[in-house]
Amino acid sequence: MGDQLYLTAEEQAMFDGEQGIAVRRAMEIVVALGKIYGAKRLVSIHSVQVAGVSYKNLGEAGLDFLREWAAQGARVRVPTTLNPAGIDIAQWHTLGFSATFAHQQQAVIAAYTAMGIEPVCTCTPYLIGNRPAWGDHLAWAESSAVSLANSVLGARTNREGGPSALAAAICGRTAAYGLHLDENRIATHRVEVHSRPVSLTDWGALGYLVGRQVRNGIPYILLADPVGTTGVAPTLDQLKTLGAAMAASGAVALYHIDGVTPEAQAGNVAPPKGAPQILIDDLTAGYAALNGDAEQIDLVSIGCPHASLDELTEIARLVEGKQLCAALWVTTARETRRRAAQAVTTIEAAGGRVVADTCMVVAPVDQLGFKSMATNSAKMAFYAPAHSGLSVRFGPLEQCIEAALTGKMRKA
Ligand code: F3S
């Protein structure tokens, strides 16, 4: 194999087409990326998370590309999950999606299934069994999941694109560059936060502010009170919210929190002397940037990234015995929905919907008639105006549920 990228005998055979055209195409993508980024070798991967699942983003050209690869014999060789699709696979007809779009989306999922991928469509695979261990090499594509896997679990993945993640799944390898290497996991920015975020919206607003300044760097965050005055470390939900927001407003794929995240605890990733410093005194600017003007709320969207069991339980507590006025969609993984059966029953008795497999950024929202949204997610508030054409309000969960009960969200 040319240049400096070393391939094992088996990898060379795959590259030469000895395992068929589908594997050869996958190896061509993996090797090309390796050469572009100066990789010296490939690494075996433990799992893949593929983005590019919604027909809204893929279109007919993307569907043809998948069908062709599947027909050539493409099969994944490591556990692989999918990012959210454009519909809830089981409930699409009662949620208002058109049959045309649903059938196009089902064709996309059929193409992935033909490659041996379970149709598990979620951005939180780590909550439902695809939970990497420290040091595992991965090829994950969803930016919030990439951030969580790298930062909180200590696994190693670059922020893959849809085709490169799928190629990695088909050959079971990715090129060893970027965040697969120790030297590239050292922080680039020191971020001092002078107040401890409390609600999930606080963590999202903080992530928005940090991501906007750090862009694709690696922040080393010093919280005023890293384990809280009560000795409680940030929860997984808080960390997933923080990482999702940083990955949206910037392109942060890895962050460290002093005394909290595993590589910061291990002690080798602090930023070098002279690294840029960022001070965050309060979160007002983050809230202001993400909060729009709408007062009339058609839809309350919770679950970006996909809601955990704890979040579903908390939402159920807030709506129990009440009747909602606006639509409430709580998006989650199908498996989380199954595990949260009691909370689902309570939320749906109040008139809400617990929606699996999709989210309001990748769903064809224009088919659903919503014009304004309230959300507690900084990532959703960042993307929904451009991706879904919605006027968006950003506020804490309690305020969002109040908006679902009244159809209104007043500005403070
Ligand atoms: Fe997940 Fe959709 Fe948010 S993919 S992270 S719920 S934008």
C-alpha cells in the first residue's frame, strides 16, 4: 500500500477487492480519509453509529446510493445503530406524517436493514445497550453521541460523516487519526465557569456559549463547583446536554471537565500553558441567543438528545392528571420508550406523545402544521429555526410544560 499508510495483509486484501466490491468500496473511503488526514494505520472498531437516515436529508439520490451498496453485498461487521429517521416507524400515521414520506423513509431503513443493521434509530445509542468502554475505538457520526462517547465514556471516535461511518461498519476499521490518537485529545482551551449550571437548560446555554467560542477545539472546563455543594457530580443527562450544545454551536467532539470526566481525572489532558482562556460569568447571553419571540406555542419538543428514562419520568410527574393544550412531543429511543411504559401512559393520558425513532430536526415538520415550538434543548433551539422553519422559544422544562398546558410562553 502506498505512501505512509500501513495496511495489514487482510486489510490489503479487502482493499484489493478479494472480499467483494462492497468491501472494496468501503475500504477505498476509509483509506482515502486516512491519507487525507495523515494516518499511519487503521484500527479495528467496536461499534458504529450511522447518520444520514432521514429521507428528508437523504432524498432519492441518497436512497439509491444505499440500495446500490446493499445490492453489491455490503454487510456490517460490527454492532451498528442508526441516527433518528424522519418518522416514528410504528406511529407515523397517527402523528400526521404523509404516507408518501413514510414509504420513502421505510425504503431507507430497508436498505440499512439489508446491510445487517438493526433498525434502532436514536442519537443516544449509549442509553440502550451500545455503550462503549474506555479506550474503545468507534466510528460514530451523530455529533452529540460522538461528544458523549469521547468525553464521558473515554472512547475514541472522530466526528464521522454518514458514508464514512457506514464504510467503517462494512470493513470493521477506521483510520487512526484525530481523536483516535492520545496527542490529539489534549485540551486546546481553558474555560472557567463562575457559576454551577443547575437545570438542563443551564447546561445547554453553557454548551452553546462554549461551543461558539471554542469552535472545533477541545475545551477544558473548570466549574466553580465541579461536584456540587452536595457532592453530586453532573448527571449523564446534564453532560449529554452540554456536549450536544457544544457540538451544535461549535464542532466540539471532545471536552474535559476538571475533576469530572475520565481523562481529566486521569490527569494528562489539561491545556498547555498559554492556551486561550475563556471566562463565563453567567449564562444570560446563551439564553438570549437561543430564545425567540413567539408567545403562542403549537408544539413543545422535549428529548434532544433523545430523552432518558429519568427525563421521561420527570415529564410524567409534571403532566400527571392534567390536560395539555398544545402538542407535546417527547422524542426518545424506541427501547427507552418500552422501558418507560408507565411514564408513557401518563404523558399520553395528558394528551402528549412519546415519539420514537425521530426528532423535530430530521422529521419533515412542514407536513405536520406546526409553526412555533418551545424546547428545553439548546441544540434543538439552535437547529430548529433553520432546519424546520419553526419559531423557537428556549426555556427550562417546567416552563415548557407550562407552555404545553396553556399554549403560551410569556417572555420574562
Ligand atoms: Fe438527537 Fe435530533 Fe437532537 S438527532 S441530538 S434529537 S437534533
